[in-house]
Amino acid sequence: MTAVTLPETGTATGMRRLGATVAPGIAYWFAAPSVLLLIATLLVPIVVVIGLSFTDYELGALGLSFLGFDNYAELAKDPTFWRSLKNTAYYTVLVVPGSVLIALALAVVICDLSRGRWFYQIAFFLPVTSTLIAMATVWKYLLHGTIGPVNHLFAAVGLPRMEFFGDPTLIMPALAIIGVWQLMGFNMVLFIAGLTAIPADLYEAAAVDGIDRPWERFLTVTLPLLGPTTLFVVVTSSITAFKVFDTVAVLTHGAPQGASDVLLYTTYLEGFQYLRIGPAAAMTVVFLAIIMVLSLLQTRILERKVHY
């Protein structure tokens, strides 16, 4: 009988893989370009922004001075910053539930379709692929206070006309409608992927236990097994909603009376219109801190309830 010698899995001086021995030092050199690229593109910009937030640097200036926490102290007393933060939180509260619940309903309905499933998937996914700058112009026409089709519809059914982009109380809900429209297609695709991953025998087992009604199967089988997908959708939707900038920059510019100021738009004005990089960097650091805290809280709190 011929003896078979299995390859070694590792030694103290090197690792054997497919008959070749690679020293750890050489493996580190192979990984070095990726590590350097990661540091240069992700970590270095964050460190630079944090450093600039403690200075009075202005864009184009040849020098700068160290201010300590003065920029953060000024932010704490700045009413524009707090108004922007409040509007951003309000927008996120409107967009996240709307985009998640509508996407879940669309996914469930589309998965049950016997015909036309691919058409509806593509139709609802189109807003994700469209250019938001161009579509924002369309939405401005749709919601226009005088010539907008939405207001014509309101007038036809006897409701008063609404100045969506002129009324301070309506401007953030109007922007939230556009945000929900943009996000729900992407979330729908994620929910469809989660639905198709649920084993069919679980529904058969539920039927044996007497759970026959569609809403009972949804609550006892579908919704619990969609927990990880729902967690991912909620976290990504929250981050995307908190980063709202495009629609404000194109449609409102913070009007009327600062009612649509959001955090990233105020940061953009501070850094690239008024050239005050120090305060803009401080706002960016606050923005990054809020995103990290939101993500950690959602992950820590919801993750315990979604895995079975």
C-alpha cells in the first residue's frame, strides 16, 4: 500500500499553503499596500478634520492658530447649528419609518405576485438609479403651490392649497416625502432578498400548527425571520437620512427663514461659502460622532431582538 503524506498546516517559522511556504514577514509585505491605502483614504482625512476643528484655519490662508475647544464652544451657543441639528433629526424621524414600512409592504406584495414581479421591482428601484438633482426639479414642480399637480388635486377634492416649499411648517415634511421616495426602492430590494431566504417548510410547519391566515403567518414567521434584514435596513436608512444634503442644496437653500437648514448644508456653507474651515471641521466631527452613536445604539439594542 502506498503511504500518503498530508501537507503540514503550519510551523513556528512559516505557514504552508498548497505546497508553498510563506514567511510571515513576506505575507505582511503583501498586505501592506492595502493597509496603506486604507489608512490614506479613510483614517488620515478623519484625523486631519479632527485636527482642523481645534484651529482657526480659513480656506486659502497660509497659517493657522490653535484654539483648543473654542470652535466647539461656539457651536454650543450657535442657534443656526442647533436649528440645523433639530431639522436633521426631524427629517430622519420622518424618513426612516416611512421608507422602511413602505418598502416592507411593497416587498411582501411583490413577492406574492405570480406575474409582473420583475416589472414592479424595476419600477420601484428606478428612483435609486436616477439623478436626485434632476428628480428634485420634478418634485419641485409636483409640489409647487400654484401650478403643482398635487395642489390641483387638493383643490379638486375641496382641500386648501399648500405651499410645501414656502411654509416653514411644511418644508421638512415635503423634503421627507422626496427622501422616502428615494430610499424605499433600495430598502424594498433588501427586504425581497430577506423574504426569498426564508425556508418554505417553516410556512408549512406553521400551517400544521393552525396558522393559516396571511397576517398570522406574517407576524409569527415572516417578521421574526426578517429581523437581521430589518436591522440592516434601519441602520443604513438612518445614516442615509441623517446625511441629507442634495435636496436642500437644490430646492430650498435653507429657506424659508432657515426652516430647512440641515447639518451638512450648514457645514457646507460654513466651509465653502464663508471659508471658515475650523468651525466647519468641528461640525463635521459632531456629525461623525452622532452617526457613530446612532449606529452603535441601534446595533446594540436591536441586535439582541432580531437574531434567533
